[in-house]
Amino acid sequence: MIEKNKKLTLALLALPTLLAAGCATTPPSNPDDLCAIFREKDDWYHDAAKSARRWNTPIATMMATLHQESRFVHDAKPPRTKILWFIPGPRPSDAYGYAQALGPTWKSYQRDSSNYGADRDDFADAIDFVGWYHNTSQRQCSIKPNDTYHLYLAYHEGQGGYNRRTYRNKKWLQDVAHKVSARAQNYQRQLNSCEASLKKRKKFLGLF
């Protein structure tokens, strides 16, 4: 009986940790509302604000990029190709995680940011990666920090591809970049209405 009670106590103690882990990896319930996202995911605003300060990239732009890339699914991968239209084939790339970062690009981020333990399925690392990548595009492609449209084109094509204007004949990509830009503008309007309360919330919790 004592042993059984001991196991029950350990299970109850572990429950909050398991619930917190599950909550951390599930996508936001309302991905179209940035204020709702940050209220649901306690640490995300802090992580986004930290990346924005470090890499001079607006929170709304980074979050719109993540929404487009993964819909905030932590372990997202590109869909498999099809063999004979129905047999699952290999994936087109090793893109993975919130930011759909490629393996070699992620290693460059780890080196440049000295964040060698970063994981692609960790939100804090993923949004820091997006900030780093957009900052690199700002410098290498002469794109302004709040120019989400061109930053997303560079995110998709790479800085070299962007400078070669490889996106010019990709109408579909230009349409997606316009969509990401519009979402960033909407996110920014939402953030303007709630950021003060988000900052107060973090101070209240003692995280700043």
C-alpha cells in the first residue's frame, strides 16, 4: 500500500510538468490573433521581444514568417513527394521546425549567434533564428527592417537568390510574400493594442 501511494504521489507531481510540456508544443488555438497567441503561450512574447532587440527585426514580421512557414507547429516538415502519384516518396529538403530551417543554415545560425545548443523545434531558438536571418538579409540585401515583403522573399530564396532576383518569375512566391506582409501589418496593429499589458504581465511574473 505504501509503495502504491508513493507511485501515485510521484505521478501527481509529474503531471504539471507533462501538461506544461504538452501546452508548450501545441500550436496556438488562435494563430490569427497575435495578442491571443502571446497570452496563451506565456514565454513567447518574452522570446520574441528578446530576438527583436537582438536582431533589429519587428516582432510582427518574425511571427508572420513563422506562421507562414509552420503555422507554429514545432516539428513541422515539408510534405513528402509522391511516387506514381500515390506512393510516399522522400521529402524535398531537411527543413524542420517552427522556422522550417534547413540543416546547413541552422548550423550557420548556431555558429554566428554562439547558440550551439539551439534546437529547431524550440520556439525561443526558432524565433531567434528568424530574427538572425532577417537581420542578415537587411545587411546583405539592403532591405529595411520593417519591409516584410522583401524580407520574406529573401527568407525563401536565400540572400544570394534574392540579390539575383530569382523571385521575379515566381508569381506564386510574390503572392505568398504579399500575404506574409499583410499578416505582419495585422499582427502589428494587434500588438499595438496589447503590448503594454504583455510587458506588465511579464514584470508581474518576475521575468523581466
